[in-house]
Amino acid sequence: MPPASPLDRALALLDEHPLVDGHNDLLWELREQVGYDLDRLDIARPVATTNTDLPRLRAGGVGAQFWSVFVPSTLPGPEAVVATLEQVDGVRRMTERYAAQLAPARTSADVVAAAREGRIASLMGAEGGHSIAESLAVLRMLYALGVRYLTLTHNDNVPWADSATDVPAVGGLTDFGRDVVREMNRIGMMVDLSHVAATTMRAALETTRAPVIFSHSSAHAVCDSPRNVPDDVLGSMARNGGVCMVTLVPEFVSPATAEWRVEAAAAAAATGVDAKDWVAFQRFVRGYVVEHPKPDATIEQVVAHLEHVREVAGIDHVGIGGDYDGTDTFPVGLEDVSGYPRLVAALLDRGWSEGDVGQLVRGNVLRVMRDVEDAADAG
């Protein structure tokens, strides 16, 4: 028999170690496109208007998906809480409708059990502290409903934490912000540092007694974007026991695309559109790209981020958070969730061992989930 190709090896490896993906915005697309009406957009079949559906999740070797229950950070606090609860309800209804393929999951043990059953573990993460409206009680209720991480900010600051893409206001975390982190530790919710300012990252790492995650962030040293993680933070995150889940968003992967985004944001501002307003900016970009095409990112650039995080933080502290359905383009060859085997094949072709790839796609995130659960139990 001829030796197996990297792609064949990748498919076999993902069958043995189904990917735990840190971030996917399908639920916002379901809300926007069809108001969560799965009769009108049935993800059991190939869907032309999203990056994600069940057949492509299967083809991509995805074994567990953190669905983002994202709502825009421009919503006032009470409205943000209501919209977040609607997103949580959307995940629950989707998981129930496709129960033969999706398994509700809240713990690392649930993820393992779903794989044994041949189902995809269906998890939730809330994207932005605006979703709790400055209330620890709301935070606790989101946890009770199954939300297992909170990203401390989205594109805008919250009163208690600075965002990477807003004007610094509090220097990282306020006293209440530190209380949010401590309460997340106590109840067993993962602290997600994607989207936050570097000062907020450092303050959270100083405060937490449980490992943190970056659910969808890449390496700042490879691509100079405020959404990426500086090397000193990667080092601190490794000492904390956390994991940086490298994202596939071209603006955070490719320096040329990052520069394009800066130019697009300036052009949007000239028309009165704030790039921090994710929904309005996406609408603006759809017209802007006609005369200002966005540069493509590549699989090789994603590999460069994965290898940089591995080099700085160590193999125990790197994962993948695709952010599918969270932006308009993805790297060539990774256009939807079915592309993950091609990324794994590229890593194998670069000399990554199967053991290291197994940690990347699954083992590291499960270990962090267990450690956060254990820290809550011990608290």
C-alpha cells in the first residue's frame, strides 16, 4: 500500500480526535436570515447562505462546537440581555430539533460522551460583557442556562473592562470587572479574553485562579491587529494553564488584510459608520469591497499563527476557534467548516506529530474545561 496522503491522515486523525471549535456565529445568521425558523433554513442539508451546516460540520471533523450567543455591543444593557436570551433559546431549539446529530453539552464529560454517541457536542459562549448588563445575577443565570464562557468585551468597552477596539477607559478591569472574573471562577465559567485590550488581558490573568481561554484570537507578532494576543500575554496565559484558540478571520491572520481593514474602517468612518458597530460595518463592507477587494488570507498564514503560539506558549496551550459565520471571507481552502481537514493536513505536512495535532484540535480545550470545572468544585 502507498503511504497515506496528509489529507487522508488528517481525516483519520479528526475521526479519532474530533475538533473542539471555540467559536461559531451561526446563531446570529439564523436570527438575521430567518428569525430562527429552521423550516426556512434547514441546517441538516447544505446551506448556501452560511459557512456552517451539519453535513459540513461532519465533513470538517468537528466533534464539539461552541456556538456564540453573540448580540451587538451597541445594544443597551436590558436589550442586550433579552437578545442574548433569545440566542440561548435559539441554540436550545436547534439542538433539540437535530438531536440525532447534536448533543447538548455543558461539561468536558458531556463532550466526551457526545463523541461516543457519534454526535456533535453543542455548547454555548456569550460574546461580550454587555450581555450581563453589569449584573452578577445575570451572569449566574447565563451559566445556569448552559453558557460556558463569557468574552469580557466585544468591539466596545463595557463600564468595567476595556476592549481591544475602543478608546481605553478604565485601564483594563475595574474592581467590578475583577469581581466578574472571580465569580466566573467560582461558578465554573471560562474567562474568554478574545476582543479585550491587552491591559484587560493582563488584569484578568492577574485576577483569575482558573485557566483562561482566547476563543478566537491569533498571534500579534505574526499579524499586527489589536484583536491578536501579544507574546508576553501568551507566556502568561501558558503559565496560567490556558489556551489560545487561533482564529481564521483574514483580518487577524494576514497583515495585508489587516491593513485593508484599517483602510475600510477609515472609509466607513467618513460616511458615519463606526467600525465597532459590527452589523453596520458588515453592511458597509459589502459595498466597499466592490472597488476595494479584500486581500485573501492563506492556510499557510494560519499555520504560521498556530506555530507561533506553539513556540511561545507551548503545545499544551493552542487550539482553534474558526469564527465561521462571523465575517464575510475566510482563507483560501478554509471557506467553510468543512475545510478543517485541509488545515490539519498542512500541519502534518509541516512535520507536526499526530499527538501534537490531537492536542491542538481537542485535548487542550478539554483539559482547560476540566481544570475550570475543578477550580469551581474546589472553590
